[in-house]
Amino acid sequence: MIVGVPRETAPGERRVALVPAHVGPLAKAGCTVLIEPGAGVASGYPDAEYEAKGATIAPDARARADVILTVRAGAAAPADDPGPGRDGQTVVGFLEPYAAHPSFSDYLKRRITAFSMELIPRITRAQSMDALSSMANLAGYRAAILGAEALPKMFPMMMTAAGTIVAARVFVVGVGVAGLQAIATTRRLGALVSAYDVRPAVKEQVQSLGAKFVEMELEAAEGQGGYAKEMDDEFYRRQRVLMGDVVAESDLVITTAAIPGKPSPVLITEEMVARMPPGSVIVDLATERGGNCELSQTGTTVVRHGVTILGPVNLPSSLAFNASQLYSKNVTTFLLSMVKDASLVIDPTDEIVAATLVTRDGAIAHETLRGVLGGEQ
């Protein structure tokens, strides 16, 4: 079986799907690994390192591969992405399979077998395959650093001969993987940190990191797989009212609230921003799906009411070396779970396969997505 790794084509995407350290396990399983020239250069992995581990640098890696490992494919790839190199291939990567897209129609016509790494189930057996969590961890760290750089204050309390500097106050909204890492990082930098999530079950995790959990008199909103679920407008209105005073007292707010496949809930209104201290900062990690702050803009920084609002996108790519390491481990573990005697063996009854298999044999294989993406072609 030939595994091909192409260069990523999305603007600003520096990650690579496979790092040299994981060529060996694939080769041991009987796979031939082809790397498109320069595929890993932007993330710090030159071609020579792949060759030293047994991979072949091949300009036609995309066309020759039986299985393509990529970071972005399907709806997550740009419109000019070459896509699969030939009919009948298997593609593994982030697909963004939450809405109809021309790429999925193309997959059906070309009988592409496509696996979406976003859909890895949150079960014990799949923990080492959970690419979303790997990337969210890095995004939470980077958000804390961006906030620290933009805030015109130090994070830690400092007692000096010239007086005492009061610690910065940080509020993290959304305590998933990204939120927990944002809490941990801002705490390590010395800030006073509080956090809120619609899932009360995360309270102990917040407190274990030395932060305060902000409790609000709202119903729990935990959905499938431990993610937050979408609530009605009245819930979010009450949430904003209760959250307003906490936001107004914060120097830095980091928002991470996201619902898979849905627009991000607006949690911070312009009125709430106007109550924040001058010079304070908001880092909105949810702008790619609309944003948690009413004033944030995707991929840019704006200043409103004296508050700097950052709307960064694809933060894992800014840490491409480590992001590629983690993603490569996730995707190779996933692939190797299906490799038997140097061949890909797809068992649709396996829980992980069933959760991630989007298209196969010219049809939408994922039951939940069938109504969204369409049926047989």
C-alpha cells in the first residue's frame, strides 16, 4: 500500500500531515511512503529528514498514492486544491463535512473513500487519534500568548521599590481542551484566572488548574461526546446578562465556545465590550464560525471602545512544528488501526470507522451526514 503526503495548498497553512518520525511505523506495517517535495519545509521538516527515515520524495505522490494523508481536504481545502490524484483513492484529513460542498460531490463521482479527522469519537480507544483535541490544545496556548502580547499590562503581581503591580485578571469562556490550556498558560504567566462553561462538570478541572469557576444559574448544556450543545436564544440572552459583570472586571477575555457544525454562539455583546477597562483585550477563537464576540472579525484585529479584539484563525498553523508532530501521531495511529497485511481493511462496524467514514463506493457512508451532504450518486 502506498501512502502519499502532499504539500498543503491553503493560504497560510504551514502544517504537514506526516512528520519523519512516523514514517518508520508506516514502513514497518508494509506501507511505502511518498512525500511531495517540500511538503514539510514550512513546519520545519526538510525532505532530507524524510529520506533518512525511509520515505521517497516524489512529485507525483498525490497521483500514485492509495491513501492520501493530508491536513486539509474536502470543504476544508481551498477551491484550487488539486484534490485526490486519481479515482478510487482514500483520503484522510480534516474535511469540514458539516454542509454540502462541491468537493463531496466530486468524491462521490470518483468513488473516493474519505475519512474526516474532525469526527474521531471521544472514546478511550480513540484518544491517541483525537486530532481536534490536539489542535485545540495548541490554540488555547497560543491564544494566551497573543492576549499577553496585546495587553498593555503584566500578568503577574510584582512588588517593587516603586510600588506593587496588580496581577492581570483573565476570564476564559468555554472550558474545553482549548479553554483548559488557555487557563493553564495564563496561570503559569501569573494572572488571576476565572472561567465559565455551560457544562458544570468541568468545575473541578478549572479549580485543579488554580482558577476560579464562575457559576451561573443556568441549565446544563452538555451534548454528545462531551461537547456543548446548541441552546435557544433565551438561554444565550440570560447567559450574557449574568456574564456581563465578570467581563466588565476582566483585563483579558479568551473565548473558545464552539459547537461542532454550528455557528458559534454570540456571548459578548458590544454593550459588554463597552463596559470593559480601557486597554483590555478579547481573543476570540471562534471567529471562523461567526465568533463569540459581536464585534470580532475573522482573521483581523479591531479596536472598539478602547478594547482590542483579536480574531485569529488557524492558530495551530502558527505552531506548525508541534502541530504537525501531534497531528501526524493522530493520523498515523488512525490509519494503522485499519492496516492489515500491508492493506487497508475498512470495517464499517468498528465504532471509530463508522464515526469518521464520510464517503465510500460512491455514496455517503456517514448516517448522520447523509441528509446534509446527499446520498448516492
